[in-house]
Amino acid sequence: MNRKYLILLTIGLLCLINNRTIAQENKFLFSYSSSQGVSDLKYLSLNGFQLEWQYHFKKLPISAGLSVGYHISGNKEVIEIPVLYGVNNQQMKNVKSIPILAHIKYSFLKSKYLRPYIGLGLGLYNQSHGIIIHTLDYPGQTITKEFSEHRFGIAPELGITSDLFPNVGAFISLKYNYMQSELERLNYNNVSFNFGIIF
């Protein structure tokens, strides 16, 4: 009897796993992002790309996944900083942001062509920038000192997806990237506009 129950239990588990596997699908999102800084860096703009993998449940309006991005300021762009590390009137350049986030998204008000969604990302941001130092020994010459750090952050998101072809879609979204900040640390928070393809 125990063997029969074991066989039935095994068959039941395999059926459940198979059913759950059929009810899910993997998707990839590739997007271009344009970000505008807020708070300390309200004059900073970042541009870059992001690749995201989604694990989508067909029977549920929920998806989960992981993403990695790369965003950078213009090579010649110089940002004035009011206060940083206790020193006034510094300049910053070569700002880079590499977010690695886990996501969960919920779709609502699904229609034939458009599917709005809300989402939340959670993870680490690798932030780096160069500080321009004006030397007294060599007037007119500057030195750029690089800084890099990891910060924990969250990223609420609001967007819309649409199907273009049977296996290809598109999306646009607004995302607020909030990063943990401490006293005398630069605030990198920004709002990004994103658009891309789903495949």
C-alpha cells in the first residue's frame, strides 16, 4: 500500500509541476533609459540601457525577474555640486550607475492592446563619479579623483506594455530610483523614462 501511495504522490507532483511549468513563460526586456537627477543632482542627466529577464505567470497578472543596467553621464558633462564631503562648490563628471535589481510587477486593467502595470525593484546600485580638483600648485590644471560605492535601493515603476507581433512587444515606463543615502554622502536619486522591446 505504501508503494501505491508513493507512486500516486509522485504522479500527482509531476502533474502539478508540469501544469505550473505550462502556466509560466520567460521573457526578456531590452530598454533605453534617460534619467534626470533630483535632490543633490537635479542638474544631472544619465543615459543608458537595461536588460531584464521576467518570469511570467500566464494564469496570474504577476511577473518576477532580475535586471542589470548601465547608465552614464556625458563624457564632457560637468555637474556643479553645492556641498559634498563637507567642501563647497565642487564639480563632478563621468557619473556611472550600474543597478542590479530583483523585480515584481502586477498588470491591471488588461485590454486587447494595452496592459498597464505597477512594479517594484529592489537591489544594489554601483555608483561612481569623478571629482574635479583644482590645484594651487599648477593654476589652470585639474585632477579628477574617482569615487565608487555600492548602495541599497528601491525602484517603484509605472508602465504600459503592448503586443506588436505574436512574440514581440513594446513598453514604456517611469521609474523612481531611490538609493540609501547618509549624511555628507551624495544623493543619486533620479527619475528615469524607459522604453524598449519585449521578446
